[in-house]
Amino acid sequence: MNGLREDIDLTPLIGAHVTQLCIGEYQCLLNLDTADYVAIESTCMLVSGNGSTTSVTSYAASATRLAELLGTTIKSATRIGNGGLSLSFTGGSTLEIFNDQLHYESFQVHIGDVVHVA
């Protein structure tokens, strides 16, 4: 897919609290207290506050590491590289979601009634 638009406004995600993590075979959802959410269907990279890095290619295998995001708050949200998304959280963790699916959606960012597809 094409990735996130270069002019996307991700500021509504800043300050949102991660309340739920839903793990599926081919999708991971980060549900936020603002009723917004991020649906991930691609490879992502989790960098913990202590600097350890996990390449997430299987959500089930990485569920314990991804669960570290529960209860944290988004400090920054940025479009990266070829339309991917970087989320930084309280506690020092960062989740980079890559736009790496050529023929399918890599992820969606649901902000209010608007869905941003990458």
C-alpha cells in the first residue's frame, strides 16, 4: 500500500492511554481510552525503555513483550520512512509499525470517524 499521507495529523493520539491489546493470528489492535485505535497487520519493532529490541513478526509469539504497552500513554506519534508509524510511550518504549505489505494493508489508524490506511 501507499503508507500514511505525509500531511497526516497524528496529534489526537498524543496523551491517549493504552487500555487494551488484542492479539489475533494476523492482527494486533492497540485500543486507546479515547476510543481511537491502531490495527497492525505488518511487521513492527518494539524498543523497550531498557533498550531491548523485539522484531514482531508473530503477534502471538511477541504478545508478552507487546503487553508492556498496556497502561502507558502515547507521548509522540510520527509518520516514518515510507509511510510507517512510530509511537513513543511513557516508560520509554517505542513501537515502529512498518508499511511493508506490497499488496495488502499494513496497518490502520482510527482517529474519531476517520480511518487512515497504510
